[in-house]
Amino acid sequence: MIKVYWGDSLAALADKLYRKQVKKDIFQREAVLVGSPLQADWLRQFRLFEHSDAERQIFANWEFPSFYVFLNDWVEKALHDTPIGERRASEHPYSKELLLWRIWRILKKEESRAEFASLRDYYADSELRLLELCGSLAQLYDDYQILRPGLIQAWKQSGNFEGLPADLHWQAVLWRSLLAESQQSYTDRLMQLAKQPYLWEKSGIVESYARISLFNLNHIAPIYMKIFQGLAEYVPVELYAFGPCHEYWLEDSKKLAKEAKLQEQEDRDPEQLSALSLDISHPLLGSLGGALQPLLCQLLDLNLQEELVPGGNTDSEPQSLLQALQKNLRERDCQFDYQRQENDRSIQIHNCYTLQRQCELAKDLAWRWLDENPDGQPRDIQILVAEYDKCAPLLQAVFNLDSHARPLPAVLQKRPALSAGAISAAFLKIIALPQSRFTAAEVFSILSVEPVAANYGLGAEELEKLRQIIEEANIRWGRDREHLLDTLGLGKDNLLDRALFPDQMTWQRGLDRLMLGYCRGRFDEKNSMFSAAGLGQILVNDKIEGESLVLLESFCRFYDDLLLS
């Protein structure tokens, strides 16, 4: 049986994880399944620097794999004896990458089917809209296979449209077309292992691990939980669940409010109804903790073996706004009356005008915190972003991550999904580029994809030098003048505004400045303006020579290929 450890402190849960070592032989392995590489790094550093175990037992043969990678690798091993690490996720016919193109092919091949009429009306003759639709449907069916396995299984039968209104029957029809090409879906594999847990015994996982721990996962699909319940019969499985509140908060506040209104119609005591309608979840718990609620409810319903892990001293008075908010959440107290101190910077909100400015501010705040906390270490700082694709190249430049002489030790944690599908990610960015502003960040986000950069002989250092060259050339956005004006909505009939609007920050003008500067050679500042016939007056950039010329030549090849694509 799975054992669940509940706690409102990640540090306390991590300490419990390391204190409760079950292996007697240091050469036995332990697996701690996490939701992200960032969490794995935190657990390693906690064990090395903050764990309270005075004996300091040897920290050997601990693995921190991704929950999904670990599970899928061992499912494949148990069912098909595929060696661990040799599974090719992107080659599975029901992976999102292949589902996209399989759906594309089916909609092209069977577009005359009456069930697909609403889809045809959506994408019409637009190939781009069809591609975006196929990507969304691939994500939808990927979610269905994990979260709605019963529904997917029911759709196998011809004419079965369980759970679908009439205008969505095409979902079941399309799924049956996918099954006609490849009969065993991802759902079939998971359900087979959930029903036949004895397959774990022959997979080798029993001999491989002394214990398997699931640490602070925000979501575990019911089908996954069934699989781990079967695995727990052969290997100790422990789940460390974080719950931010001491009180019961797992009911949806909107649902409770509706129930209160229904009870009000039954002539209940008005004072009692008022208390019921107000005694609902903390607003932050309901919004920020909404993703965690289904998992915690699921664990309660399973009646698993449980143990409460106490956190730190929660009775002391909060010393900062952040501590006050944390205490407020733990006690599910909707009344917040803490008086913020003048020098309290535990919670700050900054209004930044660009994404780049956000990255620059994050660096400034990191330096300030290290100055104000002499005992602090760079490992104590995490910068979380919502739009990784856009922020990654900016953070790389702002923190100078490609330089060995960077003053602030930092590393950019890549997401597994991006590194696994780098080429697909670059392709989708190229597809979306014609409808964009063609900014320098967008172009470099494509060039920074490792296979793309390698194709043009560019490494991390070369990319950083190219960024500096482009920035010094004052290239910001817009392919050329026409693209710039069209993006701004200045039509050809608006001659006055079109004539007055500058185009110096476009790619065409910037590259013209660089090329003309190389051809003309060095000059003094007084002669920096050059009249280039049809190009007009150009402020020449004369810093291109030697290695910079080679880099610029590689970049121009990439840029020409990008325009042709």
C-alpha cells in the first residue's frame, strides 16, 4: 500500500524523506519522482546544505527523475521489455508530435466526411489554421488518454458518442480513424498494467529500487495512481503531499455558495445561511491552490496509510508580509490585518514595460538580496517565469550565462519538453513568425535552438557575440519598412504617416548598416552618415571585421533561409 506523508512545509517533507532511509545497502538505488528538474535540484541542495541529520549518512545512488519519464520508461519495460532509456517517446503513434501530423493527414484525406464539416468551416483554406487546429486536437487527445481513459475506451465502438453533445460527435469519429491506423493507444497500455500488476515483478524494478518516493506532485491522474498502487505491492512507494492549509479547504467555494442558495430556498435559518456562505475557502487557496485540490481529494478518497509531518513554529508572530500571508493561508483566515513594515520587501510588485526589463529587474533584485543577506547563497534564489520560450534568450543575455566570467553564478533550467522536441518547437516558431512583429528576440529564439545553431556552425559563445552585434546595430523589430508599416496598420492610403515614420530599427536597415560599414571600412564619427543611392542616408556601423565578419556571414545565411521559409 502507498503511504502518504502530509505536511505544510516542503522543508519538513524533504527532511522526512531523507531521515526515513529504508535501504540497508548504500549500493541500492532510491528514486524520488519530481515534477520538474528545478525541484530535483532543490532536493539535492537541501540534502547537502540544509538537511538536519547530524550523522550525515552517505548520499549515494539517489535518483531524481521526472515523474512522467520514469513512469513511461518502466511501463514500456514492463509491457514490452524495452531497455530503460531507449524508449523513443516521439516515435510512439500516440505521442503529441505524431498525433498532430496523423490528424492532419486524416482531415486532409477525409475532409469530405459530414462529421468534419464544422472543422472545415473553421480552417477553410488556411494551412496555418489547420496546423494550429491539429496541434490543439493532439493536445486534447493526449489529455483524454490520461484523464478520460474510460471515455476513450467507449469511443472504440462504432456509433458510440458517450459524453459528447451532437455537435462534438466528430471527436469520437476522428478518434476511431486514429485507432484504425494504430490500434493500441497509450490508454490501452496503462490500463493493461493497472489490471495486471504482476507484470511489475518481471520488469526488474523490484531489484532496481529499495524505495520509490513521489515528492510534491501537483497532479497524478487516477490511472497513474492505480498503476502505483499495483507497484506498491512489490516495492515500497511513498507519497509526500504538500498541503498549504491546516483546515479543510478542498471544497470549491463556488459550489458551496450555490449549495447555500439552494438551502436558502428551503427556509433555513438566515443567520446560519449567512455563516455558511461566508465560511468558504480562502480566496488565494481557491485560485492558486485549485490545481492541487483534485489530488488531495483523490488521496483522501483512497483511504491510504497516512502520517502528518509537522512543520516549523507556526505559533510565532509573523515578521514580514510574506510570513503573515503564509500564516493566513495555513489557518484559512480570510481576514488579513497585518501592518506592513516600512522596510519590508518580502513581497514586491513591479510594473515593467517590456519582458527584457523584467529580466533586468530580476537580476537587480537578486544582487540586492545578496547584499542585504550576507549569509545568503545564489542557490537560495529561484527566478520563475511564465513564458519560458520568450524569457530564456533574454535571461541568457541579461545574466551573461554563456560566459565563464559571469559575476553571478546562475544556470538556466531547461524544461524537458523543450529539449525533447527542440526541432518541433523551432518549426512552430517559424510557422508563427509571418504573423509576428519579427522582433530580434523572436528571431534569436529560433537561432538559439541547438540543432538550428549547429546547422550554421554557431555555438553558445558565437550566439552571444551575434546578440551584441545585432543590439549595437539597433535592430529591434520589423523585416523592412513595408512590414513595419503594415504591422502598425498604416495602409498605403495613409501617405503622410507612412512617409514620416522611421524604419531605422528594422532588420533590413540594420543589416544594411553592418554590411555597408564592412565595405566602407573605418571612419571618424563626423563621416558616419553615408549616402548610399537607393538606400538613402545610412548611419554606418564600422565594427564588423575579422571574426565578427564570419559570424555575420553565418547569421545572414540563416536570415535568408528564414525569409525563404
